[in-house]
Amino acid sequence: MMASANSRLLLLLGVLSLLSSCASFSLLSASPSSLLRASSPLLRSSRRNAPAFAPFSLRASGASDPVTGAKFTEENPSEGKKQSSGGGHSVPGAVAESVSEETKAKREKIRVHQEACARISWAEVAQTIVAQKEAFAVLATNSKSMAGFPLASLVGFAVDKDGRPIFCFSTMSAHTVNLMSDGRASLCVTEKGFVGAADARVTLVGTVKKVEGEEAEELRSAYMASHAGAYWAQFGDFSMYRMEDIKQVSFVGGFARAGSVTPEEYLAAKPDPLHLFAQPVMKHMNDDHTDALKDYVRYLVGVEGPIDKVEMRRLDRLGFDMRVTNGNDSGLLRIPFENEVRERKDVKTAIVALSQKVAAQKAKEEEEEGKKEE
């Protein structure tokens, strides 16, 4: 019964939420066993039964989604904007979950923690997603051969200094023919490691135009720097194109996290400074330090109960997001850094500081339990 409750609550979390080689980035010099005092119990008996909870503001709904049990809005972390959930999901006849006051208090504690977490702006998230190396995305163009119908193509792309997508297209490609006839297009870019609706994506809508002359060669070099194996980009029938005029930026951060960033906000923003090495850092943590990640969720956020798996999914200068899984259910939780991190060398220091904080919390709990036993 308790396991079922935990499963439902982690599902709630899932629906509502949202260094080159890793050898140079290692916590071995600050051993997790010493920092986290692994010899002590990782789970107290009181930590086995409580739920995880989503980091968003909730509005109660009489006829709510049987999965989420609520509707909500979320604020842009840096601009105070409201992202709408479109009125929330509603299922006729659904009954909101009944929970105890104790569970409500635990949920509220986690909600407060998550709302207080520092986060980069939506515009920065969008720029960071679009700036990924060796990127491919879905480009939708207006078909010339079938007037009125769109054509979706999987294409490689890179970005210029402002974050505008650049492409290297053959004259023989159907999407190239379409763009030469009608430059209006949209590009849907997913975050690295995209699996499904719980992951982030950005759609840029604008006009794609062919770039000529010296600037075209500069963009070709930028494209090949992003796609190291794209030797074909130098072939004679391949030309450079760019989304010159961005009309709309649509950002979806996961389940029920959808909103718009203005083109001006997007173009004024820059990718997060950690994006160039975030992937190897996260791989190192996910491969070698999962116990530490679980402890961050338990001791820094306050999630109680079983955790089957944790995975660091997004890393930026203000902290990182982790996917927390129990059974078939999962959700995202935010872990903020104590201080802003902009250099690769400082990421290790920031993560070690979190581990030291966990160790202090564990020591405090052990001391309190020892006093109770006396």
C-alpha cells in the first residue's frame, strides 16, 4: 500500500515538473566515503515512507487530472513571467487524491525548497539547447510540390554568434527546394539525451535565407567546427543558409512547462557558460557517484522514501536538475549550487561543497538519534 502511494507521488512529480574527458573531473580526491560518511546508514526508518513532490505552485482543482491532482502555473525564474499550463489537464469524474496532513506538510516543504532554487532564464535555456554541438533537429518547410502541406526533415545545424541556426544544404534536397521558393520555416530542437515529453525542446520560427560571399565561408567554418565529420560541407553543390529573421521562440521544459520567449529575449541571451562541458561532468556523476546524487535528493531537498535511480540531466552555472525514478515513475528535482559557477575548475568545488553539506546533515541526525537512545 505504501509502495503504491510512493509510486503515485513520484508520478505526480514527473508530470508536474519540471569536464573533455572526465579524468580531469573526479571526486576521488575528495572521497564520497569520507565526505558522505558512507559507513553510516543512508536511510533512516523515517525516510522510507514519504513522497517526492513537484517544484511548482499548485492551485487546487475540483475535477482534476487523476495523475497530477492539480493545475498550476510556473514563473520564469529570472523575468517573473507566468507559463500557462493551458488550464490544466482535466478528466471528467476524476477524484483528487486524498492525503494526510503529514504528507501535505512534507510536500509543501519540498515545494518551498524547489521554488527557492536559483534557475537560469528561459531564454538562456533555449540558447543552451540550440547551441549543442553536432546537433540535429526537425526542420519544417512549406512544400513546393504539394502546395499547402508542410515537409518535415531531419537536418544538421549549428548556430552563429547570436544563436541563429545555420545550415549547410545541398541543392538537391527537397527542403532546400522548398526554402528557395518560400523561406518560412520552423526548427524544433530537443535537449541532449531527449527521451520523451518530460524533456526540454525549443522551436524557432522564422525565415531561412541563403548566405552568400565571405560570410557564407565564415558560417561554413562554424558549421564544420560543430560537425567535425561534415567534410561534405565543402562540396560544390552545398550552400550555407541561416534563419535570419526569428519571429517566434517556443520553449517547452517538460510536462506542463510550456511558454514563449520573445525573439528579442532569445537573441539577447547567451548559452549557459557550462554547456561546453556539461555532458562529460554529468556522465561522470551518473556513472561514478549515484549514491551522492541520491543523498542530495534526500538530505538537501527532503525527499523521503525509496529511490530506484537518479540521473543528473541538466547542469548550468546555478545548479543542476536530476531525474528521480521509483519503479516506472520519474520526475525532475533541482539542486542549487551555493555560489554561481562559471569555470570548469569550479564545478568540482561546488559539487564537493554539496557533499560536505550532506555529510554535516547526516552527522547532525546521527547525533540527535544518539541523544534519543540515551
